[in-house]
Amino acid sequence: MFGILGATRVVGADGGEVALGGPRRRALLALLLLDADRVVTAERLIDGLYGDEPPAGVGNAVQSQVSRLRQVLPVPLEGHPAGYRLAVHPDQVDAHRFRRLSTEGRAALTANDPGTAEELLREALALWRGPALADVGDAPFAAAQIVRLEELRTGAVEDRIEADLALGRHRSLVAELGELVAAHPLRERLRAQLMRALYGSGRQSEALEAYEEARRELADSLGADPGPELAAVHLAVLRGDPALLPPAPASVPTPVTSPAPDPGKPDPYRPGNVPRETDTGDSAGAAGHVSRGTSSATASAAPPGAPADAPPHHELPAQLTSFVGRATELERIGEQLARHRLVTLIGPGGAGKTRLAVEAAGRHPQDAYFVPLAGIGDGSEVAQAVLGALGLREGGLLGAAVHGGAPDPVARIAAALGARPLLLVLDNCEHVVEDAARLAERLLAEAPGLRLLVTSREALGINGEILSPVPTLDLPAPGSGREQALRSPAVRLFTERAVAVRPDFDPTADPATLDAVLRLCTALDGLPLAIELAAARLRSLSATDIAERLGALPVDDAPYSLGVRPDALFRLLSRGSRTAQPRQRTLRGVVDWSWELLPDDERAVLRRASVFAGGWTPDAAEAVCADGTDILAEDVLDLLDALVDKSLVVAEQPDGAGRVRYRMLESIRAYGAERLAAAGERTGERHGERTGERTGERHGGLSGDATGAGAGESEAEATRRAHAAYFLDVALTADPHLRRAEQLEWLRLLDGERDNLQAALHRCLDADDIHGAMRLVAALSSYWLLRGVRYEGVAPARRILGVLGPHVPEGMEEEYALCVMAVVGMLPDPEEFAGHLAAATRVVDAMHRLSRRYPVLTLLWAPFAGVPEEDTSVLEDAFADFLASDDHPWYRALIHLGTGFQSWIINGDPDTAQRECTASYEGFRRQGDRWGMITTLSVLADLADHRGEQPLAGALMDDALLLAEELGSALDMAELLCNSAAYSIRAGDLAAAAASSGRAVDLARRAGSPEYLARAHLTLAECARLRGDTGTARGLYERALDECPVGWFSSNGTRSAVLVALGRVAVADGDADLARTHFREAVGLDSVAMQLPLSGAVAAEATAGLALLSGDVSAAAALLGAAEALRGRAPAGPDADAAVAAVRAALGTAAYDRERARAAGLGRDAAIAVVTDYLAPGD
């Protein structure tokens, strides 16, 4: 939880408060929290923190503060091209949660539900811990925000008092209102509430005196008279208006929605609370029409023509179920109806348009009538339906109100309405949309007091129409906690409907049930009707059973989803209310209704678009949905526009992007997929010819055949093949851009198409198109690497290799090697793929590790295979053309990096390594490749640390972390955080080290990387050991050892470090034999691991502990000297300091210094030999 309603505060997962540091860092956090989960530009941060005159180097200062802040926060602080984003859901920030709760409370108050309003507003106000931004009030940004927040607080207090007055708590409010009026003497609403509280407490004279005091204060301070509200209360007190008295218990106004819930009934989603509003969607059953007044439960009917001062009369369907959520939509509709005369609620079937319209009409201050149009079969019946709803049919009770008996039904309606204010709800207009539009246009012209609230899947399309989209119910935010998830409208609706059919249902009964409910609601897009139908199945199935049958649960080796299974979706969600319209009883019926209203060409585009996963772009639609004959590419966008108008396709601009993207609700996509599967052979130009011009000619197409459709190919086969061809082209086109300055733009493009790319890959496999699948794996390898999601390639690559056997397809050697790396690079023990690995090794060795078509192969191979067997001259000969040419700047930067790494690790030459890595960094910087810059900065930080320049090392590491967050690479961030944790451990800052390690664990787990998960657990274990928690440390060490991939060059260093750490634990336990075994295995695992300066130093220090335990004190001193030689000027750390103190105490200072100095002057190889010789068998 994050707080700014008081002092700036962060509460960690353990319930403890996080230490945030100084005022500037707190101000930075507060500024980010004000825009939680949104990007805050660097310019705004600078202005907010430093004002109009920022100091020189302010950009670096902000970066430094960001870097320090992210080390202690329990959530990511992400870098973006424009600024920074604190990845926290707004509801975890007290200010945003306060705003939401107070808005909901005000909506409940407006809906005449003071009990719910009071509860919500008290919960909101309880979040305040003191004055807003109390500890950062001097920051330039703070003043305006403090005023805004305090004004919201006072408004919420006034609303809460209003609710208390409605509940009859006049006496208890007098003292509180007296204090509030003293604190806010010019707030007329508070003074009016004080007068009402006094009058309702039987203190009329004091209420009048309070008015006089208010009048004097306003005159003295502002030279003004009391406003209308205060004057009206004064007049009511003078007249003794009984409306000011507390309501009798039996006459407390009830909400105009459903009857108040039983307070004794347990809340299914929050024990102890009464359920609040609920939304059932279009499927809500109705028990006929009833008259519902807003001021009396027994208000008599007030037909058109009744006196103007009669209470509002609501002739609306009575609802049998509760209403969930929709506070924002209700407030918006109320505002729209106040300003406009025609408001259309538009959205897909099952979204809850009808129920929302009924609720909005019930809160409308004018008479309201409901006209159901779903059951009429002809547009000519629309006007008759309105006449019937108003009671104006011939012979009806109100027929006499119309003089002259005009034969035109629209004229009869207009004559009856005249100028009287009235709201008419026209429900379900999509099948008679043209007739409804004509009726609406004419009535609005002839009845000036009329307002229309329309529900339809398609807009009426007339002048003056205001569209009010009805979205599906809000789903739990990703990563939200249990309580937050249970409060989301979608989960609340499922829970309430589940309890209705199974009273003992509890979503929190076990983690599996809650997970299934969350996945079900998400898989069903939060569509109210689908959620209700799924909940109804709980009579005979569990939530987990339903989710599993729908395909909503994760499947092994399938990190993506092609959506729910259409057959299961429509079969399971098929038992709605028997009293509902036939089209609302089942999910299939809802979509069937829309399908039957479509012409053939729109049907074709809808079913073909079902092959897309996660949405699509206009270009993709033209490439995949056109067939060259019946539907031309230039016609596709017009047909999509028509589908958008009919609420079957959604057009949106994700994250404020400038490009439109289309998507379908899962129920509609599944229906389209079912229709596509049933479609016959496709006629006309073959589906792949358009994309073949790009994919086939440039990249060889899928399986070498871009147009590839054979005679008799079905429409489904042609559409899926076109989809795969298009997205192969997308991946191959993007690949070179991922190594240039525009890589962020292309990464975002691929992020948007991630589901489509995975779908194309798996469809190739399902169609036995192995070559196409290989090309996609190869084309996506760079993206997977940069985004830290290489696990996505494991399952498809395994399938490919299983089909290929030991044979390498001719002409696809690099694709084959990348498929091998996709598997062996992500499995802890790739032994089963040893044959493939040998074949791939031959392929890569033949090209001297330089892949011409897929440079990512060079990157992936190096950490796996390690130092090449060729000597430097052979390597330089292989790289000569790249080094000499200006045509390969990215490869030249990579070669400088490889040379620098070899100079540092293999040759022990830090000066050459510094020069080569600097050249590499400059090369990657000119190219704009953030990955290359991150990698070289990490090595340069290690070199600076070795030279004893720790501030520079920290700054370089911070720069690398900023770039990694900007890039969005979970793997790079995990690696850098592990390095940062190691720095912190040596500096003795275990809290910072544990924080960095914890974040690294989360990132590595999210990226599916066993190697980095092992490294993160290693540093986390080191923190536990140094705190004295040996048991926890041992468990984490053993877990890290299990996670280390076998046979990797890059992971051998981690395995060695884990074994050294386990040896330390054994020394601490007094087990010299076990410690020696661990140390020998660590040192003998790989000679390169010992050549890493800090790794060798740590091994030497740990072995000194074994020597001391064994009584060989002189050897212990020599080993510490060797550690000093290997470490250079890097900090020794707490382990080394403790070892030095112990050995000096045992040997004496003079003898210790003599033995240490002898070894400290050795070169690297000789220093390593001190360790290996001591551990050699027989010693």
C-alpha cells in the first residue's frame, strides 16, 4: 500500500514500512504516485521537484534519485522513452482509492441509498492519516495538489454528513458540524447541514441563529448574501417544514433499484458487509412493469398529462437480482441525459445495456417509461410498442388523453406528450434500427420535453445522438491482491450469481477456486451474461471444472492462448433464465441474433477475423480477410467499420497509440471461429498471394511456398495460412530494426502482435508446416531475447526438433541452430537433445560463430559455448571482413565486446578490456542498440569496481538498469539486479541487497530463466547467511544449485559460486570434509569461473576458512593474500573482513602480514594456483 494522504508512506508485503530516504526522494515518489501506473515525463518530474530554476545536471540528478528509489520499492519503477512509470495499480495508492470510494459514495447518495453511501464515504475518509503530502509540502508541485486533495476531502466529509442526515443521525452530527463550520466558515453547504442537524434535533432557534451567523460571516468576508441552498434551508426552518425532520424508521427512502439486501445475510465477497450494486447484463429477468416513485414506495401512477408537481413516475421493469458496479457509467449517463435529449447505450449483446438503462432511468428526476423492442418482428411495430408502454393504445386507460384520435401513431404519441418532461427508454433497437431512428427523430422534434435513452448494438445514426458505450465489467488488475480481486465488478457478479445457485459457494475457499474464478471472468472478457451463465453451471460443476472445460486454465508448455474452446463455450453457457427472451437465454443465442442481421460480406470478414489472437491492425485485416474476388482488400476496412458500428468488433487506440487496432470479445471470436470451421472451399484469388509478394519473395514464404494453396483448400485453411504468412513477414521485417535506434518502436509493435505471432507459429506446427515454424522461431528469437521471454520458444522448438530428428534441413541451418538454442538454452538439463546440440555445434562452427542472416544466433551461442577453441588469430581472421567494413557496425560493436570480455576473463588484461568495451559501447550507442549498451555498461562497471572506483561502478550499473527498464527486458534487469545485490553485499548493505535480489527472483521467474533464477536465489541466500539465518541460506543455496542449467558456460560460474557458498556453510557447521568436497567441485567445475576476478577471490577467501578450521593457519593467510591479488581494489566485503580478523588473531599480526604479502604480490594465474594446490587431493 502506498500513501500520500499524510506523510509519504510505503508498506511492504510483510506489513512493515519501507525506509524511503530524504525529502527529495519522498517528493519524487509522491509525484509518481499522483499518476500511479501512468508515465510521468522527465520534464514534469524536473518541474515538480526543482521548479522554474533547476540546477545544472538536473537530468542526472533525477536519474540518480530514481535509481535509489527503485532499490527500495516493492514494485517496479519502469523507465520509458518519455519518463518513468510506477507500476502500481491506482487502488493501491490511498489518494486514488479515496477518490474512487468517495465517487462511489456520492453516486450511492444520488441514488437515494444513504446506507451504502455512508459506508463507502467512511471507508474513504479513513484512508487519511493527516494533511495531504505532509512531509513534502515544500516541493514545487505540492501546493496545488494539497489544495486539490483537501478540497476532495472536505467534499467527501460533506457527502458523508449528507448520508448521515438522510439516516436520521441529526443529534450526533451537531458537535462535528460546529467544528467543521469553525474550520471552514465560508462553506455554505456545511452551514446548511448544521442548520438541518440543529432543527432535526429540536433546536429550531439555534438553527435560525446559525443562519444569522452565516449571513454575517459572508457579508463581512465576501460582501455577499447567502446562496440559494442556504436561503432555502432558512426558509424551511422558518416554516417548520417536516421534510427537515429525521425520517421515521418505516419511511426511510429506499433506492429506486432493487429492495435493500438483508443486513444479516453474509456478503459473498467481503464478510460482514452488505452487498452493494450489482449489474446482471441484458439477461436480467424482469417480473413485469411496476410503478416506482423516487419519494414514496407507494406513489400512484402519474401518466402523461398529470400535474407538473406530481412525484416522478417510473414505469420500469422490476429487477429480481442485485446490481453490481457501473457507478462510473451511471454517473456519465446521468450527466449525458441532463445535457442531451438522445443518449444511446451501445455495446455487444450480453454487456448489460438493458439493466444499465433501467437503473439509469430509475434515477432520472423525470417520469420514465420502458419500451421493450426485442420481441417485435417488424419495424412498423415500433410506434405501437411505444403507445403500449405509455398506455395509449385504442381503448387503453389513457386513450382519452388524446383528442381527435389521430390515425398516425407517432402523432398520437407526440400529442399525448406535448411539452411534458419525460424519459422514454427504447430497449434493443438493433434489428429495427432504421424505424427506431425515424421514430426518435420525429418525436424529439414534436415533443420538446422528451428525452430518449436507447439501447442497441448499433447506433441510430441521427443528428443529436450521443453515444454512451457500455463496456464489459471491470476485471481485476494484473497482480492485484486477493481483496482487490474480490471487489472487482466481474468477480462480484460471478460470486453473487454463484451463491444464488450454490449457497455455500466461497471463492476464497481455496487458492484453486479463486484462481479459476479470476481466469473465468478474464476468459469471458467480463461480459455479464457470460459470467452469469458460467455461474449457473455451479449447480453441477466446480469453478475449476468450468474453467478447465472452457480452456481458461493454463496448459503445460503453452504460455499463450488462442482463446477458449468454442464448442465448450457455447455448450456450457446455455442455461439462462426461462423467462428471458430466447436470444438472451444462451450465449449462442446472443451472438446468433447479431449474426442473422449481417449481410454475407460482413459475415465473411467476421469469421475470417476470428483467426486473429489479441486483436489486429488494418493492414493485417486487408492481408488476411480479403480473397481477391468476393472481398477485395480495399473493401475490408469499410466492412470492419460496419462491424464496429454493430458492436461486433471494437476499434481502439491502445495506450494512446496513434494507430487503430481492432479486437473482438472472446464470445464473438469463438463464434466466428466456429462459423469459419463450418465454411466451405474458398473461391477466387488464393488467399496468400497478397502477402506472398512480401513474404514469399523476400523470405521464401511458409514452407517455401508463399501462395501454396492447393485445389480444394477450405476457407479456414486459406485464412490460417494467410495469417501465418502475414505474421512471418512482420517478424522478419522487424528483426533488423531490433538492433537499431528504433528498436523500442518495433518492440512495441511486436508486443502488440505477440499473441498473433504465437498463434501463427502453433498453426504452422498444427498444419505440419515445419519449415514455416522454423522460420518463425528464428525470426522471433531476437524479440524473445530482448523482452526476456525466451521460454515462449521452448515448446514449439521441441516439437520442431521432434519432427526433424537428427537431420538438418538444407538451406535452413541457422534456423535449425536457433531452434536448438531455444530448447537447450532454457532447460536445466538438455541431455535429451545432445544429438541436436552436436549438429548445431557443427553448423555454428562452420560459420565461425557469425550468423549472417540471424545475428541473434551469435549472441545466444556465446554464453552457452563459452570461449572458442580457436586462438585469437583464427577468430580475428573470421571477423576480418566485419572489422574492416563500415557495412556491419553492429557486428563490429559485438566483436569489440567479445574481445573485451576475452581480455578481461581469459587473459586477465583489464586495460585492453576497458579499451575494447568502451569501443563496443560507443558502437552500440551509435546504432541505438540498448541491449548492447546494457551489456557493455555491465562489464565496464565490473572493471571500475576492480579498480576501486565504486561510485563510478554504481553509476554505470544504474545507467544499465535504466536502459534495461526502458527496453523492458526482464532477463537483463534480473542480471543487473543480481550484480547490484553483490555490490551491496560487499558494501555491507544487506537490506538493499535483499531488495535487489527479491526483484531479480520475480523477474527471472517471470522470464522463465533457470540461470538467472539461480543467481537471484544465490544472492538472496548470501543475505540470509550474513544475517545469521543459516537454515534459510542452505535451502536457498540448494534450490539455486538445482536451478543451474547443466553444461552451460555462463551458468558454470553460478554453480561454482553456489558450491563455494555451500562450502562456507559446511565450514560454519564444522564439517571440513564436506566443505573440501564443495570447494574442490567449485574450483574444478570450470577453469574460466576461477578466472573471473571476484569469483576467484571469493573462492580463495572461503577456502581460507577451511584452512583455519583444519588448523593450517599459515595456509589460511596465504589464501587471503591470493584473494587480495585476485580482487584488485574492489571492496573485500564482510566475509573477507571476518576471515582476516580470525586468521590474524590465530597467527599474530606480523606472521599474518608476512604470509599474506607473499601471496598478495602474485599474478592472477599464480594466485589461482594457491587455491587449487591447497584443494588438490592428498593435501
